[in-house]
Amino acid sequence: MNRHNSDQVQDHELLIDRAGSLVDRLFLALPEMIKWATPVRKISPDEYERQLDFYIDSGFIERPETFFTFPVEVPSYAVMEKKPYYDGECQVIRYKSGYEVKNPFIREHYDSFIGNRTCYLVRWTHGDRKRRTVLCHHGYMLGNPRQARRMFRVDTLFNLGLDVALFIAPFHWKRRAGLLARRGIYLQPDNVVMTAECVGQNMHDLHGAFQILYAMETSEVGLIGASLGAYNTALFISLSDISSFGAMMVPAFNFSRPLDTDAARLPFETDDSMKEKMRSVWQFHSPLNFKPKIPVERILVVASKGDLVCPFNFTQDLCDSWGIGNRHFLSGGHWLIADKKERGRAWYRFIADMGFTDARR
């Protein structure tokens, strides 16, 4: 390619990145407008600081890995629904979350959401034993299995000979808090302690999903996540080596942008000390604070260079820090991507390289 053509390609990619960023800006404007229409949470500065200090005084900020716990035994589970699916079936598996809220000052409030105490795993299975399984982790407020079936191309994976499962994150789908205004309860810049516990429960319950799949005699399980699901995928493979691989699509790796705690609405003024405490609790579980426990060759990252929802610079930082060579940086934003087929090709090549399929597309 001559220099003129190379410049044209670069200009075209830059234009797509900007277009993708524009779509992201429009998307981000909506929650900002909604924020000012919702009531400010009721809490005193002393109470909030006491909640924040728990994580700092417990050493979780300095040693974040000590915050997380996993089930010791396979959680008790039951298949509550079965429906035909191609030559197999779709199952909805229910199991209890054994997660214990770490922060004693919000434990009663957190546990008051009864529906969140039950975990769900949706499984599309051929029905025989020793199949490899791709476990999918959905994005923020995207836990509906119908959405996930399209997003993760479940039909295609199934027809490649794989079983597929969907992990439902805390406060999503059947685990939701109930009220429409609470749909976004998982990520709250004005209530960072609640989000910390959500992430802690997410890791605990996700590990339980792996244990259940292995108890059902799956031969091997690999994890793929998108957006918030990619954040949790990166964090999970930094805490456990139970997953055969970790694939991250349009990943978030840090919540400081666009969900800035400095802009959080609180019923009191915050000084620099309080802001620093909020920031430290908001970020201590970021994958950027960890290193992977699985071989880096078994990690895939596919990101968009113009992404503003999950800022691209954090993706570069993590790939560089972890030494991830299997990285694919595409033109576009979080929602608008120039070549979605390339994202698919990267994914199908990856699972073939991982030994999950023979398909190389």
C-alpha cells in the first residue's frame, strides 16, 4: 500500500472512530439527564464516611485480592425450566448465592433485596456429557437471555458443537431489584460501597456457576464477557484459574470515566479527603490492579478505538500491563463498530486456537 492509500485508510478509520464516539456521547447523555430527575439518596456525611472507611481500614484498598471470596463447595442447584432447543434443550438453573456482604454497615440494606439472593444460569446444552462450554457474561442492564442469545451468537456456538451458558449478574434479569428506577443499582458513583459489594457477589456467584457446570460433567469451560461483563471477566481470571480462557469484548477496565465519583450527587458537600476515599473504593476492584492467573496466551481482547463508554486508553493500559498479544483494536465506538465481522472472526479463531472448535473463520 502506497503512502497516499495508507493516509486515506487512516483518515477513514479516524472518521469512523469519531462517528462511534458521537454515538457514545448521545448514549451517555441520557443517564446524565435522568440523574437530575431522580431523588438524591438520603445519607449523612458521617455515615457515608464510616461505610467507606470499612474498606480502607480492612486493607482492601492496599490488598484488593483479600476482599474476594469463593464458594468452598458446589452450590446446591436445581434445573427449574427445560425447553427444546435444536437437538438439545435450554435449561434455566437456579442456585442460592452464599455471598456474605463484607460491609456490616450496609449488610441489612443489601440483603433486603430478596430476589438478588437467588442466582440463575441459563444453559443451552446438547444433553450429553463432556462437552466444552462457553460461559457468557452479559453487560450492564443486559441480562435478558433473549438479548444474550443474539449478542453472543449462541445458535452459532451451539451448532459448532459447543454447549453455551449465560451467567446472570447480581441485580439483573430475575435478580433485579424490582423498581424500574433501580435497574442500574449495580453501578452507583454516589454509592460506591454498594457497587463494591455487587462486584464481590458477582465474583462469588460466577465461581459457583463454574462449579455447577463442572458438577454437570462439562469437560472444559471458557469465559467471554462484553462491556461490564468483560470487566468482570478480567477480574475473575485475575482471582481464579478455573476458566480455560478469558475473552473480553468492548471491555471496561476502570469506572472512573465516564462514571466519575467527583460528579456524584450527594446530599452534602464533599471535601478532597472524602472524594479520595470514594475514588479509592470505586476503583480498588479494577482489573488494572491485578495480574491474570491464567496464561496470557489464553486471553483475548477486542476493543474499539473510539469507545467512550468503556474508554479505550484503559484497554491499552491493561493489554500492555498484562502483555496481551491477542488484541484486536477496531475502528468505531462502543455501539457503532466499522467491521463487526472482524470481531467475530477474531473470536472464532480464538476459540479454535483454544481447542474448543475446529472452525477457523
